[in-house]
Amino acid sequence: MIRIGKSCIEHVDGSVRLCADISAEYKGKELWQKRLWFGVSEAYGDSLTRGKADPFVAALIIYALFRGLDIKCEDPVSERLLYSLNHTYIPALSFNCREYHSLKIIAESTDARQSCRNATGAGISLGVDSLYTFYISSRTEYPVTHGCLINNGFYEGADSREQFSRHGELALRFCRELGAELVMIDSNIHEALEQRYLDVFSQWNMACLLALQGLFSTYMCASGHRENEFVYNAHHSDFLDILTVECFSTETLRFFHSGGSVRRVDKIKELCSYPPAYCYMHPCYLKPAWEKNCGKCIKDIRDMVTIYALGAQDKFSDVYDFTGFKKRIPEALAFLMANENEVLLRQPLEFWKEQGLDIPPKAKVYAEIFRKSAKRIEESRK
């Protein structure tokens, strides 16, 4: 069983933290005991969630599912969240994913709504999905008022908090241009629980936001996949987002799945009419957000092919180096062709054809070479 103690507020080095002691035991033997916390600046300290275990339950749910450990809370849990987890989320995941096991959250429920500033938030990673959410929300009933940057395992290495701070400087400039505020949420989730980031990042993001129910009444979760791509997957948590946003919402905070009906290539097409994207778009995972996209990783290749197909290279020249890219088109297309079983790599190929562009003969030859090389590597690992 996992036990979550009563939450408390601590002031540490100019920040305010929502904390709770957590422990795990199995067959009466304690496995570990730790303190889990979520931290914000003093300006948002009074917006931290009070008297509820919501963020801690959300942070621990995947850890518990992998191990089949019940969760017992000293603080109450929001009634909607408790019901959704016990009667929808846990049964659905444990039944459909062999890696997950059934469990129960044991807690008192409360339907009390926290006093809230009614802010609308969105993540500010500055990737395609993030920027599209800011762009599209400005034309809806929920324009984003607060960009949110979260440190929960995305930044790696000994200097992870320094990276978080530098990303924050860039995010602050972006928010100021849009007339929005920036909220930075620090946490020790990744240090306390030591889980693979891809397995849990969607749930951990929402856990951090559930720690700020005094600020957010609405949060737009940028979709990495369309709703029709939903799949029960224990190792890529964002495939579950359409279910997670519903089950993690509370009486105070409602999560929405933003952009889930739109292909990534069509998001980029829309961003061609969004000037902030020309300066800030950063999908790259090899270079940090404050440096130029590398142009060589999987994310950059697929997006550069899309931008090239749209003839929008000049618009995005500040974030991508398109010098000589025309000569590299056959190799780029070949890479996508060799991996077209992955939907996000197949989309740029489909879009390329939709734009009436031909696949160069060289690309077909290179694609076959790439496939054979990948097959040889796979066989050598057996």
C-alpha cells in the first residue's frame, strides 16, 4: 500500500511548496518513505491546493498501477476525481494494459470547490502542439491567460533546474508578447519516484496542475495525438490523454484535450499564420529551447518536410536552417518512408502528396537501403 500523509505548505528559498510525506509498504514491510512536493513562486503561493490529496494521488497513480498497490490518503480527494479514478481510470487501464494491476484509492471524498482565480492555462514547451494550443485558444471561449512551464523530469542531468530556469526566461518573453502571465511549477516527482518519463509525463503534468487549483479553473492539454489514435499503452502516456483529461478533472479544475482532432501537419499549416511561431517554434529534442532546432532529429525532419511542402521556409528561417535542405529532400523523405508505420512520420509523406509534390526516385532507393539497414541492426540484436 502507498500512504499519502496530510499536505502542508512550506516556504523554501523564496518559493512556496505544497508537500506531503508518502510511503510504500508491501506485506507489512516498509519499502520507502519520502517527501513529495510541488513548488511555485511567492506570487502564486496562495493558489496552491489546500486540504486535498488530489495532486499527490495523480502523481502516484501510474507508479501504483505498475505495482498493484492501493493508495490510502489522510487528506480527502475531490469527489469527481476519486470516483473517476476508482470507477473508470483504474479499471480501464488495468483491464487493457497487461503491465498494470488493479488497485483502489482509499480516501474520504469532498465536493468542495476551492476559491479560484479562474485562469486558463496551457503548457509552454514551444513545440508545435503547444504553440497551436495558444493560437487556437485565442479564438475560443477559453483564451489562454497563463503559460505554464513544469519541471517534472523533462529536464535531465545535474543542471536540470538551471535548464528549467533558462527555458523560463524564453517562455516569459513569449508570454509577454501575448499578454499572458507565466507560471513555473517545480517538483521533485521525478526524483522521488524514479519512473521512466515517457511512461508518466502526461499524468505528472496534470498532477502539477492539480496542485494549483486556486489558480486554474481550465487547462488546455496540448494533444500529441489525435483522438482516433487513442490506444491503451503503458509506455507512452500521451496516447491515453483523451481519457486522462476527463478522469483527472475536478469540481474546480477542468482539463481539455486541445487540438486532438487535427493532424500535426495541419497544425503547422495553421501556424504559418501565427507570427510568434516564426520566432519560438522548437520541437527539437536534441537542442534546448533557447538554441536553434538541430534540423537532424526525427521531430525536426518531419516538421521541416511539412514546412517545405507548404513553401513556408522563409517564415521559419529563424528557427530552422533550410540552407541546402532542398538537396537533402530525398534523404529526408526516405527516412520518413522507411518509418511510415509510425503515424507522425507517415503524415508528412501523405501531406507531401496532398500538396501535389512528387517523391523523387532517389528517395525510394534510399528508403529501401534504410529499411534493410534497420532490419540488419534488429537481427544483430537478437
